[in-house]
Amino acid sequence: MNKDRGFTLVELSIVIVIIGLIVAGIVGGEALVRQAKLRTIIAEYNSYKLAANAFKLEYDEIPGDISRASAFGLGSDGNGDKKIHSNRDEILYVWAHLSNANLLPNSYIEGQDANPRFTIGESSPQSGFGSNITAIFSHIGLNSRNCIRALSSPLFGIYSQINVIAIGSNEGDPEGCPRVGFLKVKEAHGIDLKVDDGIADNGVMFSANTNATNVNGNRCVDNATDGTGGASYDFDETGKNCRLIFRFGIGG
């Protein structure tokens, strides 16, 4: 007669080990994908910086701000003061100037002074990190109409007159500007360590909260005092609250 036979402890152990390996593989794969996407941010920043520096070498002015853009067939003119203004819409011209100078792989049109000001993929680049992630060039500290507005709170009190490359999400922003956080604190800090000094408000790379405020109590950095510096990463926060700002080494 046939007898019913259950699994032995050894067989059950083997099954559990196999399941564990499958789960570990899935989790590990997701982590590798995330790390690859984080490296994409660094690569994109470097490509934007190289394009802008090549533009400066070719035209002796910076994209967006160039006063002779129309003469070169690059698009609308800036005022040539070495500051990428938002109140003169120079931030809307940058990507068109770079693409019309054949310094970017994709073609971009000038952004519009309306809501939304930027259309990702058309007037600003779409990041490989995500469909709603983009970058802009802008000057900090000129006016409140800046597309990365309020950056002096809590950061940049001592760096309030520089050009920057800002990378963030435009999800929910009425103007389509990348003012929304998209990285976890540990991810922003990891990028900071790779390209800079790991300090939130020092060096080449800075990290900032969504709209530079503590939205719903969530934040990326823990200093909310205007102009004081000394901000540090708030590792207790687990949300995707960080956006990145890189000092742009030419211009104002």
C-alpha cells in the first residue's frame, strides 16, 4: 500500500533557503537599480557643466545670459551681465542656447513665461532618474521670482550671489520648476560624498528642502535660519525630501 509522505526537515530547509535567495536577489536587484539611477544624476550634472563651459569657450558668454544669442542664431538675447536671471527669463533660454550650439544630444526650445514655465523633454531635459526630474541653470539671490525660489532659507546665506545648476522634481509645482525634493537624505548625502565634501551647505554641491521649507514637517537639512549656514543632513527623515544644487563655476 502507498503511504502519504510529508516533507522532511531537510527538504523544508532547502525550500526556505531557495525562497530567501530569491527574495534577496529581488531586493538586491532593486538596490542596484537605485544606485545606477543615483549615478545618473552625477553623470547628467557633469554633462551639463561641460556643455556650459564649452559654450563659454566658444562664445565668451554663458548660456541664457549671452547678449549676442540672436546674432549667432542661438535664440533670445540675455543681458550679458554673467548672471542667469529669472526676472529677465534667462533661465528659460539656457537649454535652447546649448542645444542650438550643438552642445547637447537633444534639442530644446525656449521655455515660456507662463505656468508651467518648463515642459520637461521640450524646454528642459528629462533626467534618466525619472520622468518628472529636470535641471535648470539660475542665479541665486537676485529676486523672489526665481524658479528655485527661497534658496536662502535655510541655505545659501553666504552664497547668495552665484550661478547654480539645480536638479529636482517638478511634481506638483505650478510653474513646472524643479523645486520639489526627489531623493532620500542618505541618497543626497551619498552623492555629496562622491562629488564634494558630504556637507549639506558647503563646497560645490548643496542639498535643500522642497521649496526650501519644511513641507508637512519633512525636510532634507535641519537648519531653518536664514543666512547662517551650518545646515546638516537630517538623517532621521525617511521621505524623498532632498533636491540638489551645484555651484556653476563660470559667470557671477
